[in-house]
Amino acid sequence: MAKDESASRANNSRIKKAFQVGIHVPFWAIVLLAAAVLGKRGDLTPTASEHWAMIVGLAEIGFGLIAAGFGACANYLDESEEGQDLRRERRALLLGAGALVSAGSALILIRLTGADRFVSPVAGVTGALLLNLSAAILAAIRLRGMDELNRRVALDASHLALTSLIWFGGTWAVLAHVRFTPAPDALDWLTMLHGFSFIAGLVAAARRGVFEANRPRAT
């Protein structure tokens, strides 16, 4: 019996790794190719704000793809406790993945938008609004499907994100007001909003014990 369980865990591990590799390798290859193209444009040297926007956006997409990989492989896992858990949480994983990828893509799109950038202002703003709307709809659908405990954890994460934004952004604004630091620009505020929401989601996942268990759970 123990041997069968060990073989099942090994098989599930191989399947999960295969899905993660199949999702992440093409995506990061595209990212590296895009970075190489952007690097050749010397007239488009990114600012610190644009660097942070890109980092946060890629982090959101990266974690979204991880969740998508676990959700996509759920039906291919053995009939083990791990497989049953993933199949039960598959919908929440895929909805959360879609929300993260949409939000991260919106932030990166805005980072690339401007009169002298790769995306025109009208196209960039329209695309970012649609992506953010998609992220909000997917997150709302996911929230409605949660039980009371998980819904409360998600709402706590939202409160933590808002509180962190107020404290960090507010402190920055105060220091800028007295000329101690440069004032945050619009992209900085967008990056902080995305970043603190993302970090709050990880904190909520940690509170549920996701990072302590061998199997993932929807965050």
C-alpha cells in the first residue's frame, strides 16, 4: 500500500512538473525575446518606475501561470488525496490564474504605453481597462464560489492590500510633500496597487498553509 502511494505521488509530481514546464518555458522565452527587442531601442531607456511596473506585472503573470498549471493538470492526476483536492479546487485555481494574468498584463501594457512608446495611448488605455475589467470579473466569480471561511480570508487580504497601500503610499506622499523625496507618479501608484494586492494574496495563501503543504490550494 505504501509502495502504491509512493508511486502515485511520484507520478503526480511528474505530471505537475510537465505542465509547469509546458506553460512557463514558452512564456519566459517570449519575455526574453521581448526584452532583447526593447533593449535595442536606446531611445526608450526605462525609468525606475517602469522597471518596477514590469517586475510586478511579470510576478503576477508568473504566479498566475503556476496556478493555471496546477488547475490544468488536475484531471490527469491519480485518484489520490492530492488529485482529489486539485480537482475540487480546479475552478478556483483557473479563475485566480486568469485574474492574475489579466492584471499583470494590464500593468505591463500601461508600462509600454505612451506617445513615444510601443503602444499608442488610446490603444494602451483601452486594452488596460479591458484587462482590468476581466481581472475584476474573474476575481468576483471566484469569490462568489468560495465558502464562508475562504471568502473571509480573501476579504482580509483585500483589507491588508488597501491598508498597505495607504501606509506606504501615504508615507511616500508626505515625504514628497516636504521635498524629502521625489513625488510618486501615476505609474508608481498603479504598481503599488498591483504589488500590494499581489503580496496580500500571498499572505492569505500562507495563512491557509499553502506553502507548508505538499499540495497546492486555491488562494
